[in-house]
Amino acid sequence: MKKFSLKRILTSIHFKIAVVFVLTLLATLELVGAFFVKQLEQQNLASFRDQIALPAYVSDSLTQTLSGGGDNSQVNSTIHTTLSNLNNNSISSAEVIDINGIIRGTTDINTQNTVGQKITDQNVKAALAGKKYAKDPIESNNNVRYQVVVKPLVTEINGANKTVGVVVVHASLETIYDNLDNISRIYLVASLLAVILGAVMAVVISRALTKPIAEIKDRTVKIAQGDYSGEIKIQSRDEIGQLAENVNTLADRIEETTNSSEFERRRLDSVLEHMTDGVIATDRRGRINLINSSALQMTGQGDVEAAQGKSILDVLNIRGEYSLRELLDGHEELMLDFSQGHNQLILMAYFSLIQRASGFISGLVIVLHDITEQQQIEQERRDFVSNVSHELRTPLTSVKSYVDALQDGAINDPEIASNFLKVAQDETERMIHMINDLLDLSRMDSGTMRLDAEFVNMTELINYILDRFDMIIANDDQPQKRYTIKRDIVATPAWVEIDPSKFTQVIDNIMNNAIKYSPDGGLIRVKMRLVGQELVLSISDQGLGIPKKDLAHIFDRFFRVDKARSRAQGGTGLGLAISREIVRRSGGRIWVQSSEGQGSTFFVAFPFTMFDDEDEWDD
């Protein structure tokens, strides 16, 4: 049984409904009563004024008496006689006042001594003067209310109306107001009875309305607590009945959704727990609310309870370098170093926003991937480039100097000297080329490579580079491999801001690969198109193509699709890596499309600028 609570009763909806109903009824009765009493008062006063009105013959007699002149005593006597003939019990007193404001007669025996005196009433004076006055004022004298009727006495003289006096009638209103008070008391009692009856009816009706609402409330409280058992009994098909039916349906749907969500949650927990990558989820303030075992181990947080609630900036040790706003606004990935002593641990953190359809960001998801081994391999490659560069530069320089000395005449035997010099020069150039490649990569890694960018007409530059390859095959009587270059280049001048020398190196690398891996007599297609805001250059060969599994690594350093064949043909595995770095640093893109056995197509794209023929450029 529920404990009695006055506050609960006062705040309940059935109490509010009853109070509103009673107040509405009370306000309605008050308005109706006030209007009724006021109308009744006005009607009674109007009827009373008609009742105390002087008969026409009395008004005419008084008018003739005042307008006829004569002795004042005789006029006063006539007026007194006329007033004495009034037979109206409702009239308390009647006074006749002439045009000069002098009282000429009165019916009140207690005020006979005022006859012959001048009046002081301003309203009567206004009536005598023909000004605006109150015809039916109500006055109070000794707590008695009187209805006063001021009636001018008017006669016609020479065709014009002239006021000759005024009759002032006083009549007590106490009887009328006593009747009104009695009626008001009766109405008040009836109103109180109606309010009491209305209150009882309001309580009964409100309880009938709020009972099913209370059942719905109890049901929704159980649903909120996770109890979906039971069902609301539908008593009617009105709006409340429909609401109860919808709550029953909602409970069933929530139960189904909760069971499904619980299953998905358990499955997600299982997936996260067995992932090798670390996964962390935060709220919109960057506080961790989910972390799996791999992330705990990578970040050294111990257990889940210790990590939850911490800031992601502290867990990833990046508070001094980045703010939460910077992570939310744009950072998609970060490299993190969690190495301790000889135990190296390099993580790549990938950030993704938890964003609703409305655009509201409610948190972050961070995936931590261990790239320690990858970084070690990359570091080994860099070390190898540096070591090879330093180990080979000095002997190569010596060999080249020695060869130059032989060519100057140090060797007397021309035939031997010529053969030796040719072999030495070929090997020297090949090794110097490799060294230069390694040095270029080293400069790129350290950020010291310099690009002398300038605006270049790409149409002319591409044709110039291809002309060199055409000239090589045309001037060689016995080439190792024959090829044909087919050009499809737009004639419109397209200007690109690049380093011409570095770009020539990129095209040389791609063309040499196309020639190297194409069959003898193969066709190399070179196309240049303006696509949107980019100039796109493509170079296609008829070689063996690149396996699908190797496409993602074709631009990696030292990568060779067929290592044995590449070494036999003199490849170092650095040309495409250098080309990618040059294009990227020049603001462009490079990629490849290939199918095994069907050749390869390399694409290079740069943003371009169109200039009018009238534009003049001055170095």
C-alpha cells in the first residue's frame, strides 16, 4: 500500500484536472453572477425611475405656475398645493426650484424652512443654465442611497423653449438594494453548491481518466528498469487505449532490440578481444570508454578499469604535441613511439570519428597497428643506401680518374687501352648511376633534395624527351632491342610548375622500364590529356605486366617483380621509388595499371595552368 503523501497528491494529474475543472466552474459562475446581478440592478433602477417620474399634468401645472409670474407667496402656495397632491409612496421628497435657483416648494415637511433659499447643488444649477447635467444621479445621505431625478421645466415663449425651473425628486433605493442583496445571497449559495458538486464530479472523472495513465506510467517504469514482462489491459479504444496499445508494442520492440543489441555487443567484444590490433574508443571529451587487450598491452595501461576514464592524449603520450581538437579536426593517422630501452615498439594510430547523421561528433575510435618490424626493415634499407653510397663513391672516383688518364695517352697500346677504357667506363657509369640514385633517395628522406621549379610547357618537354629516345633507336645500327613510340599528345600548351631536370629523370625511368620489359619490336604508347584541372601523362608498354599482388609494392624501394630478370637487365629497384618521390614533392600523382601478360600503363598527373599566347615571360 502506497504511503500517504500530500505532495504526491498535490502534484498528481487527477488533482490538477479536478482543480482546473473547479476553478473553471467557479470563474464561470462568478462571471455569470456578476453579469446577472448587474443587469438586474440596471433593470430595477430603470423601472424604479419610471415609477417615481412625475405625471405630465403635475409638470405642466408647475411650468405654468412658474412662467405665469405673480406674487411669490401665491406662486409658492400654488406649487405647495400641486406637490401635496402627489400620491406616490416611493417618492421621499420633491423640490421645485425656479430659474433663479430659489427653492419655491418642497414635499418634505422637515425642510420647509429651505423654501425661499438659494440652492447650492451644482448639478441643479447646470440644469437651470441649460448645460450638461446628470439626469438620474444616485446620492447617499446618512448611509441611505437615494435615486435623484432632475427634470427641467420648459415652456415655449415666442416659438422658443425656455427653462423656467427644475423639479428635483428624491426616492430611497434601500428596498431595491435589499432585494438585490437577497438575490445575490441566494445565487452565492447556489454557486457554492454547484462548485461542491462540480468538485466531486471532477474528482470522479479525473480518477477515471488518470487510472489508465497511471498503469501506463507503471509499465514504462518497468520497461526503463529492463522488466518487459506483463501487459497493460486495454479498457477502451480511445486515445488513452491507443496509447496503452502502443506502449505494449513498444515494450515488445525494445525487448527484441535489446536482445539483438546484447548479442551484437557480445560478438563485438569477442572480436575486439581477439584482435591483434589495439582498439580504443572515447567519448566526445576524449575520455576512454572502451579498450581491448591488445591496446592495453601496447600502451602499458595494465587493466581495463585503470584505463577507462583516462584522456586519450595521456594514454598515447601526445598531450604536449596535439590537442583533442586537432585530433577531431583532421588527423587520420599518427606514428607513435612506445619503445623502452632495447624493446622497440612503433605504433601507427588510425583515427576515425564517431559521428551521427546530424553531424554531431560523439567520440573517437583509434586503431593501433604495430609497425615495428616494418620500420626496422625500412631503417635497414636506409642504412644500406647510406653505406653503399659512402663505400662506392671513393673507388668509383679513382677508377674514373684512372680511366680518364688512360684516355689522355697513358697507355701506349691503343687496342688494349681502348677495350679496357670502354669496359671501365661502362661499369663506372652504371655504378655511378646507382650511387646517384641512392644519394637522391637519401636526400629525399632527409628533406634536403632541392627542386628548381619553374613553369614548363609540358607539350614541348614531353616531345623533347621522346625525340631523344627516337634518336637513340634511329642512330643505332645494331640496337639490342627495337621499339616504336606512338605519340598521342595534345597540341594545346599546358604549363606545369616543375623541375625540368627531375621530371626528365622520371620519364626516363618509366620509358627505360617500358623498353626493357617490352618484347623486341614492341609498341610504346605515350598519351597526354587535360582532365579537369590536371594534366595526365600515360606510358603503356607491351611487356609481361605486373601481378596483382605486386601492384601495391611496385613503387617500394628495392622492389623487383622478377628479381633474377631485373638483375640480369641491370635494374636496381630504385628508379620507380625515386620517380614517386619526385612527383609527390612536385605536387603531382603517379600510379600504375597492369594485368599480368597484358603490359603495364604508368600514369603521371600534375595540376596545370593555361596561358594566353600574348603572355610574355621574362627570366
